[in-house]
Amino acid sequence: ALKTNFLANMSHELRTPLIAIMGFAEILIEEGGDELQKEMAEQVFRGGQRLSNTLNLLLTFASLESSKMTPIFSEIDIIKETGPMLKEMKEAAEKKGLYLKCDSPPEGLMAVADSKFIIEMVRNLVDNAIKFTRSGGVTVEFGKAGDPGSYIKVIDTGIGIRKDDIHLIFEEFRQASEGYSRAYEGVGLGLTLVKRMLDILGGELKVDSVPGEGSVFTLLLPERRQV
């Protein structure tokens, strides 16, 4: 409880000055000066975005740890709900020279689930895939996992994970010591959140990976009847 409270308080304390920093950086980008000043302002803004994403992860983790974040189930179209977020992630992938594409049934994918949980899980899996992929890209595949149930697959052409290291990637504040080297940014919480959220939803997470070729993360969502 002490650790959870510390993380939540620290995140809130850092958020206020961060908003000011990003706001001023945005003004400098828009109003401009010379090219060097604009480039420096853009670097400040991007750094602020990275820190903001980290703070969001810490706050979500603290909420899960303290049981303040609980799912609210309703019937949703998973593809429609994740669409706007994936559009943003596509821009991030393309800036890195990668593709991000979706393979989904045209009729959509209806499920009784919590929209925020689904979006957060897919966001973290895609962010993780982009982070550890140097060339090629990421494919997000939606579909029915037989009957009943649904699945979401995040497939990347990244560095891959050794079989012996797979268990490490779900531990909080950890990245696997071999394939997931500290040369890659991040606090090591994204996959921890995915696993914990999926546990709360009663789902299952499968990982298939070949070092040097890529990884496939599969979210298996159980069928749930709306009450």
C-alpha cells in the first residue's frame, strides 16, 4: 500500500509542472523562431509526451494495485472502440519508419467487456511492439476465438524474446535481461498492466516469440453475457 500511494502521489506531483513544460514547448513550436529553436522545442515536447505516458502507466498501475480500477461491463464493438487509439499509434509507428496495420472482420467484433480496459491493454501491447521493432512493423488482428470468445493478436517483426525470458516481461519494473535490453526506453510496466487487467477480465494472454524474428501476443477474451 505504501508503494502504491507513493507512485500515485509522485505521478500527480509531476503532472502539474509537466503540463506547463509541454504547453510552453507547444507555443514555441507554433510561434516559431529559427529552425534550431523549433527543433529544440519539438524535442522538449516529445520528451514531455514520453514522461506523460510513463506517468499514466504509473497511475493506472497504482489504481489496479489499490483495487480502485474495476471493470464496468457493457456491449461494445472492440474494433470501433480501439480505432481512434490505433490511429494515433499508427502515426507513432510511421515516424519510426514502421507500419501499423489492422486485420479485422468487416462486421466488427462485438463483446461484453470494459472499453477502458480493452483500449489500455491493446495500447500497451502495440506500444511495446513498436518499441522493440527496428524494421518492418506491427499487425493488430481481431477475431472470434471459436465460439464463444474473442481474440486480439498483436504481431510484430521485432527483436523477439528468448523462451527462458518470457516470464520476466510480466514482472513489474522489469524488462528481460537479454532480448529486452536496457537500450530500450521504458519503465517495464506496460505488459504487467496488460496481464493484470486481463486477469481481472477473466481472460488469457499467450506469447509466441522467436528471437530475431518477432513476437505474437494474443489476448483471449472470454464470452460474457450482459447482465
